[in-house]
Amino acid sequence: MDADLGRNELLQGLAELEEMFQFRQHLAVHEMPIESLSGKSVLEIGCGAGAHSALFALHGAHVTSVDITFDRAHAGAQKFFLLGDKATGCIALQGDAEALPLLDASFDIVYSNGVLHHTPETERALDEVFRVLKPGGQAVIMLYCKSSFQYWFNLWFCVGVLCGKLFTNPNWLGRSTEWIGNSPQKAFNPITRCYTASEILSLFQKFETVSLRKSEFYFGMIPKLGRLYRRWQARKYGSHPGGKLVYGSPWPIWSPLEQRLGKVMGWCWNIQAHKRNS
């Protein structure tokens, strides 16, 4: 009964997650239309707790999830277990993005959401993406955008200059990203990189075609003042339960202005690249 309850909760969470992704035009459904995944081999690099991979499996993809930590890979494997016959053939592995334990030309799609800009050698990780893709295969990757409000104002100016982090710690950017809790930060990224459009095109120069789309702008990310905005935002626009499975709490729904600004000065590059079909 406990397993059934866990399965039902997971299915409900995945339904809410997909609805939220569609609303946000998220990489996971926009750059790789989820209804077209059935029968395709999909690799997720940096699967975290495995919610994205589980969603792909639910839509019929043959998913391989890789994460550098055992605990995260295990969490992904548990979600596949709960899905039962809906995740037949899906596996989760512990592995390094820069040295994937996988064969050449193995996957139709390689997906990675906000992970490869934290690896010591992002170029080497993208070489691995290229290597394991089949000819004609598709890479669907999110990397941080340097030409964004988040980078230049929230991070570089507020954290780097005003708080002095730019002058005291060579890894100030890694120590300033990814923490969304209210308690003091205890875990830090080894590194964080942000890219301009030209730098992205250079990174993906091995690929035949590359398309870029900006997204994700939030006034709530402004240091200090953002907390006040988030309180108002929650009352005005509410929140979406789809965030529970990936963030541990509902996703605060953005304002129409934030959605529009995301297309111009958003924090995320949503990248779609194809390997030449030779």
C-alpha cells in the first residue's frame, strides 16, 4: 500500500510538473516537445532527484539518468521503480558529465537543465554530449545567460561589487548561485559560468544547427528587496503546485511583465542543437 501511495503521489506530482512546464514554456517541453518522446532514447545529465527523467519516461522515452552523486542517482532510480512498467528499461547511474560511462552514438536526445555550467570543464562535458548522440540526434541544454539582469545587476553589481564578493573570493559567482532556502547557505557550487550568445555558439560549434531562446526573469531574485516582492507576488498571482516535485515547494507564478522581460533579459539560455546526420 505504501508503494502504491508513493506511485500515486508521484503520478500526481508529474502531472502538475508537466502543467507548470507547459505554462512556463520550459526547456523540457518547449525545445523537446514531450508528446514526441515515445520510443526515443533520452539521456539526462545531472538528473537531480529524477523528476524530469521520470516525466520523460512517463511519455514513453527510454531514459538513462546520470548524476555525479550517488544519492541523486538513487533518487532517480527510485522514481523509475515507482513508475513500474511505465519506466521499463529506464536506468539511473552515478557518473561524471566529463567522462560519461556510455557508448558512442547511443541516444536520440541528450538533455541537461542547468548543470553543465557548474562542471570544471564545460567544453569537455559538451564533447561528451556530442559523442554519445546518434547522428541526427538533438542536444537540449540550459546554460546561464551572461547578458541578463540576473548576472549584471543581481549578481555582479549587488553581490560582487556592493557586497565585495568580487574582490575577496575567486569563486564568488559559484557561491552566489543556486541557494533558494531561508537558512544560511551551506552548500556551494564548485564553479558557475555564464555565457553570451556568441560564447554559446562557440561552445556548440561541432553541431550542425544551434538555436537559442532566453527565459526566466524574476524580480524576486533581487537581493533583499526581492523578499518583499515575493510576498506581494504570492498574494497577487498565487503559486503553482508543479514546483513541489522539483523545488520542494510550489512555484511562485510570475507576473506578465516578468514573463515578457524573460524573453529579453532572462537568466537562462534554452539551447537546441543537432548533430549532423552523416
